[in-house]
Amino acid sequence: GQQLNQSPQSMFIQEGEDVSMNCTSSSIFNTWLWYKQDPGEGPVLLIALYKAGELTSNGRLTAQFGITRKDSFLNISASIPSDVGIYFCAGQWESGGGADGLTFGKGTHLIIQP
Amino acid sequence: NAGVTQTPKFRILKIGQSMTLQCTQDMNHNYMYWYRQDPGMGLKLIYYSVGAGITDKGEVPNGYNVSRSTTEDFPLRLELAAPSQTSVYFCASTKVRLAGSYEQYFGPGTRLTVT
């Protein structure tokens, strides 16, 4: 099956610092999605990317869909305490006309020290 | 809109027991999904449905069954619970944005322990 490698696995940063994480895949995807999960909650969609090379922002978050369609990155600028959580990348390749599920990375655990 | 809702939030089962995890969405989404999340891992797809009456297997379907009699509901059934099914289960539904592009929205999860 398709594999997603997400890095880093965890990050310990100071409040106010910028954050960068990325995902790489062995296969190409049509869609890249970035989610944030708080403890005891379901993943919440942050940014969706649909075209190779696309760069999209959502407030302090910026994500890009790699030109090769096999990678994506997420940047968070000027981190604040509520950014703490687990960030997941997810890719989707629709095959056969059906709405196949997402392939998820293992997550990046972001910890912010005040 | 309540979005995607799941019940129960927590459940403890004994080995061999059965149960149904409920999922409902009020966004009129055609596509719905069940995932499981094991500690320190991403989510893995169990089953999905592209519309009422249509279901299909995902990556890890063994030990589970689903049905989709209405657009709103997509229950997940465990017939003979096993310790390997201890996990957090998430239901999701999809808003179709463009042909071939989908944004999935998740429920809050059901935490299941099988002992």
C-alpha cells in the first residue's frame, strides 16, 4: 500500500518560533491535507491542497503541494501555546471513480515551551 | 450543523462480545469512512461508503462490518471483539470540492478497549 513518511516525529520549540514539518510519499497523490489533533479529539482539517506546486495559507499556517506530487510541507509562523498538538499529513489518490480513504502519516507531535 | 457525531465516546468490551459504533452526519455528504487509530500511529481506513447501499473495504477490514441504509448513518459492527481491536475509532465524511478532490471531516472518536 501507499506509505507516507512524516517528519519530524516530535518537536520541542519555544513560543514565538517558526515550525516546519513535511511529508514524503512513495506514490503520487491528487490531494494533500493537513490535520491537527488535540488530545481526546478527532482530527481537524487545517489546509487542503489540490494542485502540484500550490501554496496555501490559513492564518499563521502555510502549506505547499510538492511539484512531484510526492511531498508536502506545513509551516507555522510565530508559534503560540494553542498550537500544541499532533499534526498529521494525509494524501488521497482517487482510483476507479470511488472516493478512496486518506493515507495518513504517523504525525508530528508539537510541544511548545513558554 | 452538528457535523459528524459518534456514539458512544467510550466502551469496554469483553473478548467475544459484539457491539455497534454509531456515526451520523448532518451535512448531506455522500461519502463516509471509518478509521482506527492505534497509539502513536496515524489513522488506518477500515471501510468506506460512497452512498446509501454501497460499501467497500479499506486497508484493515477484518473483524468489522458496515452498512449504509441512509445518507446520514454509517454504523460499524464488531461481531467477535478481540484485544487487537482495542483502538480509537473515527468516523469521517467528505465534502466534494472538485472532481477527484475531497476534504474529510472527522467525528470526535470512540475509544474502545477489549479485555
